[in-house]
Amino acid sequence: MIKGVGGIFWRTNNLEAVKKWYSDVLKLDISEWNGTMIKPESANETIFSLFTAEDNYFPTEQQVMLNFQVHSLDETLAHLADLGVPLAKKPESSDYGKFVWIADPEGRLIELWEK
């Protein structure tokens, strides 16, 4: 029945600052309608995963966590360092890939993933 994720929507307290941050840091081309379309690439996956309220994978006060796939975590880390974006968690590697966390201007943790 479901063929893909249709979008991610949330409220923000400082629209212009958050738009600029996502544009500068994650290179998302945010349009005048305050959004962008991310077109899937071949072999790209979208994961839908539920966590219990007590799970500590990400902070319990954060209801949703964004995860963006990147082509190269090393290149992404260099870009983040150039911008002075601090890491919220050290890079990790596992059987699932390489991961790092950063926080947006409102403190939402974002996981960046190289598959």
C-alpha cells in the first residue's frame, strides 16, 4: 500500500534561521515555499522505525529523529568542520554503515549515515 515517504513536516520557532542552517549545513535547497524535494537515488532506502518511549538511542525528550543518507561521511565531516558545526556524537561504524550526529539550531539531533 505505501510506496514511499511523502514528506517530513514540523514547526519551528525561527523559520529563517532554521532554513538557512539546513541550506548551509546540509546543502538542502530550501525554496520560497519553505521546503525542498529530495529525489531518491538508486539503491537509496528510507527506513521507518519505531522506538519505545524509554529507548535511549536518541534523547527521550525528542519525539522524532531525522536521518539523512550522505554519499561520503568523510566529506560531510570536512564540510561540517569548515562551517564550525560541532558533532553531537562522535562518528561510529557498524555493520549498518557509518554514522554521526549533529544538532540543528533548535537542538534537534540529526543522524547522518553513509551506507
